[in-house]
Amino acid sequence: MQPASAHTQKPDVSFDGGDLDCGNGLLLLIRRHIDPMAQGQLLEIRSTEISVDEDLPAWCRLTRNELVSWTKADKQRSFLVCKGLLADRGKVAATASSAAPRAAAMTAAAPTVRPKRTPVTAPKIKALSVMGIGSWPRPRWMVGAMHEHIAGRLDERQFQDTADDAVRLAVASQLRAGVDVITDGEQRRDSYASFVASRLDNCQLIPLTDLLPLVDDPEEFEQELRALDVPAADVRHPALFGRISRSRPLVAHEVDFARTLTELPVKVALPGPYLLTRTMWMECIRERAYDTREALAEDIVKVLREEVAELLEAGVGLIQFDEPVLTDVVFTGAKAKPSFMCGALSESRGPEIELGFAAALINAVIAGFPRERIALHVCRGNWTPDETVALAGNYQPLIATLAKMKVGAYLLEMCTPRAGEMAILKGLPDDAFIGVGVVNQKHGDIEPLGDVTAKIKQAMNAFGSNRVLLHPDCGFATFADNPICGCDGAEAKLAVIAKAAHALRSGH
């Protein structure tokens, strides 16, 4: 498209991107402005950066937003972009005046004023307890509400009320299955990890497609996402606009509500500090927020420690840190360019450096907190039912690092053959619980009771019945838009674990 002498239509929202290019922050600003807008509304982007002439039209094609026109006068450029197709403009009733408040709301959420908590005593988690790892398939109406909330078109109260209903259904399914420890199914989260961006200050979720200008080979990255069955247009990724801080809970509100539904212990999962650092660190935030990823990691540790303290006061039975990207480190080695692994896009500097960094971060987060209420979960990727695209390899390269992490429980993928031999886990500290995955959430078929019982007995013989916890290999719906299985299958898989565990506890 050639530049026009002037736009023939008036924008609904405008902003000035200055000399930022698409790979150095401009797309983040575009996303911040365009998300709260209605389909068919027009966004004006002013820029003095010459590379935007080529990169912005490519971004529009990729994201299915229409470039209506653009102008150029000396160094100043103006691009008029329609959210969606221009043909939709006449089909929406929203105006620029109604979009502006939503844009302002996306820019800075008001801090939540919370009353001082009265500490709650959590029920103790016993050996051979059955639990889910975390995520549960979300109803379609919950996924829709989530997208509306992320885009700024559904307010916080309406979103939380909707999520409460979804949590009620998830908890009821787990109770019917006979579990001993409840999760809320992560119903309020767009994914197991990136949701943190919607709760932190100076952070926002953006589609993976917006990150293509940040990778060395966008075409190769697109092919990788397609091969891995990752819905790039739906899965969102954190983007930083400044130094992060925590003015409201990340997940403590999830525990508060879940505890109203059951007297059983409640477990909550949090993305681990290494995973968050790998996910949030991108070169385009240099000089905008953090000079190094180590500086970013310091703030991540700070907000996670604040969250752990509140969770313990809220009466959570077990806090689980998810660090699946550790397997990416040991099974793919050093990578000089970003790639996708459970949402972590930044480069890896090689196993020795990365594993040491990961162990130091988790220990910094949990230092001084009761070890028996802290767990670590590791798997080999959980974004598709296709086993062939997930990583494979036994735990031997990770055992020394895991043993250095001062957690009270290890909740590990173990049912899938990709995880290797259970005997390797004997290298973990003998005073910690060993959680063993005994059903595979990637498979649609329900495992026979005899097979599940045999795997539990194997774990009891290896570690002692007083040290074993039982769960699926991973969650049932890591990404809201890409569930691994349905609710009925998830409930049936937990039920077969519970039935086997009950028989073994009864001595049958």
C-alpha cells in the first residue's frame, strides 16, 4: 500500500510511538491501545521509525487487523489500523468515547485495598493423598469471559463472579472423584503461567503473534508453533511496561474462594521464579524496565515471596511451584535464540548456568517459609495431547538440581514413558514427599484400575508409603484455549486414582 496524502477517516483512538520499532516495544504499545477497542474501531499510530513502513503492514496481516491507510510527511508517519475488518465498522455501536475509558482501565488497574488477614490453620496433607496437578477444563462461557476481561470489556467484579461459578463446577467434579486435596482448577487463568501478567503492576498479556518481530526468524518460529499445535492467536504472553510490583494477590483470592467450598486441604499452583524469568525476559525491555534478566528475577522473587506469605496466612495446604521449563534446559541444551516451551520464549545459556540459576531462585523465594507446605512440579510440556512433540528423557540430568531445591514435596510426571524410570527419583531428599504421576492426562482412555494400583505400589516400594503423593502427570487444561481433555475424562482419571489409593490405604 502506498502512502496517502491524508486519512479519509477519523481515528477513534490515537497514540505516538516515537522512534520505537516493532521489535523494540512499538507492538506492545499497539496492543495496549487496541485490545480495549471494539471490532471495527480505528487506531492511529504515529511513528518516526522507517522500519515500521514494512513491519506494521506485516503485523496487520498476521493479526487480521486491517491497515486502512497511512501517510508520510518528512520523518513523521501516521498509520490508521482497523481492529478487525473495516467492513465491521458499521456493525458496532461502540464509539471512541466508550473505548477511551476501557483503554485507561487497561493502562493502570487500581490497587486492591485488602483488610489485614487473620491467619488460618490449614489441614495437613497426608501420605497417599490424591490431588490434581492444577488446571481443569474451563467451560466455553468461562473462556469467553476470560478473553473479554483480558481485553478490558468485562469488569473485574463480573469476571470474578463468572469464575466463581466455574470453580464451583471444577471443585464439585474433584469431590465426586474422591480426591483428598482440592485445587480450584485454575479457572481464572488464561494459562498456568502467563496469567500472572494480568495480576502484576506494569505488565500486560499480549498474543504470541505479537512477538514474531522479536525472534530472529519469524517464519521459522511460526512453523515451530504450528508443529507444536500451539494456538498462537489465542495463547497470550506477558509483556512488561516498567518494573513489576504486586499491589493485589496473584492467587490468594483463588484460595479464599476454594476454601468456602470444601474443608479438604486446598493446593494452589504458581509459576516458578525461573519459569517467570524465562517467560518475561525479552531484549525489547532493556532500558525500559530492566538491564538484565537477573535484575528482573530479583523483582520476581520479591513478588512471589509476598504471595507465599499471604497464601500461608490464607490457609493454603500446599503451594506448588511449576518449573516445566527445566526439562527444556536439559533436553535441548544451550539455545542462542528464543523458542517456545510451555510459554517460555527467552534463550537458554546452557544447562549448568540455567540449572544453577533456577535452584538459586526457588530457594530465594521459599527461604524461611515452612518447607512442608511448599512443592515443586516438573513435566516435559503439556500444550497438546500429541505425545510425540513433547520432550522426552529421564530425570537423571535434573536430580542434583532438584535435590538442592529446599521444597517439601516433588510432584513429578511419571506415568508417561517419556519420563523414564521411577528408581532414578531415589536420589531426591529422603525427608520429602514424592508425588508420582499415575495417569496420563494426554491419553483419552481411562487407565485400568489394576495398572494404576500397580504403579502406586511401585512408588510405595521405592519411597515408602509414608512419602508418596498421587496425581496425574500434569494439569488437564494448561492453556484455556487448548484443553488436553474434557471434564468427564478428567473426573474419571482422578476417580481411578482415588479408588486405587483408598483400597491400598485400607490394606486391600
